[in-house]
Amino acid sequence: MKHCKKMIFALFTLAVSQVSVAAPVQLDRVAVQINEGIILESEISHMVTSVKANAQKAGQGLPSDNALRTQVIERLILTHLQLQMAERIGLSIGDLQLDQTIENIAKEQGLSVNQMKQQIESEGMSFAQYREQLREEITLGEIQRIQVQRRIQVSPQEINNLVKMIQEQGLKDVEFQMGHILIEVPSNPTSEQLEASSKRANIVLKRLNDGEDFRRTAIASSSGPKALEGGIWDYMSINEMPTLFAEVVTDAKTGDVIGPIKSASGFHIIKIMDARGLQTQEINEVRSRHILLKPSPILSEERAKAMLENFLTQIRSGEADFADLARQYSEDPGSGAKGGELGWAEPTVYVPEFAQTLNSLEINEISEPFRTTHGWHIAQLEEKRTTDATDQFNSNRAHQLIYRRKFNEELQNWLDEMRSEAYIEVFEPEIIRG
């Protein structure tokens, strides 16, 4: 390591010895050594200039130049450590994957790639610089995902606890209109009387589930206080309603019939007639299938893409069947054996490039080959549907909130660990005179 450092300085000393001018000369120099890598002064200067320009545009104040320089050096150290880790595990973002990402970004902005290129260059950055900056961003995102994701565990209990909290907070301003039928039991009932009341309650429940009108059934069968009103209680918040009602509305949706519920007074059947202020969540789901080929030392990026283009030609001409090709060639272990079928899912569960492709397809349309972090795909959109997924939405939201919190915590822990284990030396700037 010391030998490496001496060589670096020897090379720069040689360069300096060949410069003979009276005025101070600022040369690019090694500003930081990180393991066997280096950060040049020009990298620091470039980032400082960029931060200052962005702050000026946003009207944001900045600390002193020394404090800003310290922050920039720290950011560059962490960036270089992550890129070194990516290199060690063989993670690299190829040109084809980069081209695919750029196409997706342009599409999201409603631009062609050429239009986006012109826009970037009009802002003072060369397109080659933009490509390499994007390649670095993708690499950092991938190495963070690979290294941090495996350190995170989200338990069902954590999700359930947060879902309950979300539901309770969401119900504070909701008012429910409840339908109530009570099948009464006598005081101190015999086992026969209890069984008879239970049977009556189950018969009433079956009629309701078969579509019988709730109000008519309540008038005919209920012993409850609102029987003559068709069993209908006026709108109440969760804090105003009887405890029995409050216990069942938390997970219920409009139209749900719940019961029979046993209490000291008898068997209760409750229906959620309506809710004011209840937030339900509808999601758009898709059913799709795909064929995945993973580039490797044996299968090049170009060859994988060409194979999928050939599959696409065969499928469109009727020479081959999508499912048969998926079973034979797809490298997705979860769907390959099922003919590439991915089942019903919200597109956002997939990586961005896959989700964007599905969103761009018509029913039964098959995509052109496209690249994601998993490899090269062709995908077919088979069906779409909209479904009430409030419960699923709350569970997913809870999982995402917990995962993000833990990801940020573990990401910082991982970066701290890498930094503490690395050889890092910061060299103070010097003015070199001839």
C-alpha cells in the first residue's frame, strides 16, 4: 500500500519538476487515497462547483468553503468505496443496459433520445458525461440494493402492528351507517334455547347472504332497539357507536355482513350499510408473462437480445408458442416452468423497466426485447383489472414504510462499516511554485 502511494507521488513530483515558471501553478493532484484508489483534486473542485451552482439556483445558503469541501470529500469517499465494492463483486452496467435506461428516461419525459440529448447539452453537460454519471448512479443503486437488502428482515408482526395503527388513524374521521339484527336469547337460557337461537341466527344470515333485503329481514326477525327502523342505526363515528360495533368495523368494508356474534343478550348480525369519509384503495392489476435470458460469460448481451428477437419473430408468425419457448429457455425459476406466467400483480411490484414496459402494452401485445437489472426480457400483457385492495394496500404501505426505515438505517451502517475498514488518507492542498 505504501509502495503504491510512493509511486503516485513520484509520478506527480516528476511532472512538477518539468514545470518551471515563476508564478504559482495549480496542477491536478491526488487529494485522497482510498485503499488502492484515489480521488483527484479536479473531482472535488467539480463537485464543489456543481453544489454551489445548484444552491444558487435554489436560493439555498451554503456553509464556508472549508466546510463545503469537507462535506464533498466525505461524499466522494463513500461513492468511491461503493464503486470499489461493485468492482470486487463483478457488478458492471453495460452499454446496452445503459441505452435501455436512457430510452426509458426519455420516454417518461415525453422525449426522443435525441431530444433529451439536445436538452442535456443545452444545459452545459456533454451527453458522454451524462451517460457516465447515469452509469455510476445505477451502479450505486444496485450495489446498495445487493448489499443492504439481505441485512433487512420485516416480520409479519411489525406489519400487522403498523397496519392497525394506519387503520385506527384512518377511522377517526369516518362515520358508519350500521345495520343490526339481534336474535334474542332468554335470561339464563338452557342449552336447547341457545341452540335454537343460534340456528335462527344462521338462517337469517344465510337469507341475507342470498340477497334478501336487510331492512325487511330486520323488521321481521330482530329484537334489537332499531328493529322498526329496519335495523338501521344513523351515522356514527367509531367513538360514538356501541363497543360491539366498534370491534367489527376496523377491517370491514361497505356491504360486509358480519356475524352471528354471541353476546349476553343474544346473537348479533351486523351489516356495514354505508361509510362517509372511508378511504378505499383501488389498484390496477395486470396479468402478464415473460421470457428472461441472463447475459453471462457464455451468453453475451448481444446474443441474448438477438435470441429474444428471434423468439418474437417465431411467436408472431405462429411458428412457436410463447409458453413453450418460456418453458424451454426462460431463466426465471419462478415463472419459466409455468410458461412464463407471472399471475396477477400491480405493475409497481416489478423493477421500473419491466413495469414501464407493461404499462406501454395493449392487451395481448408482446414487447420488443428490453433490458432490466435481471437480464433481457420479452413480455406479454394478457389482462387488466381494477380491484379493491384497501387491505393489501395498507399491508404493502406498512411493509414499504418499515422497509424504507430499515433500509436507510442499514445503508448508513453498511457505509460506516466500509469506511471504518478502509485505508483513507486525505492530503492537504499545497501551492506548487517553480
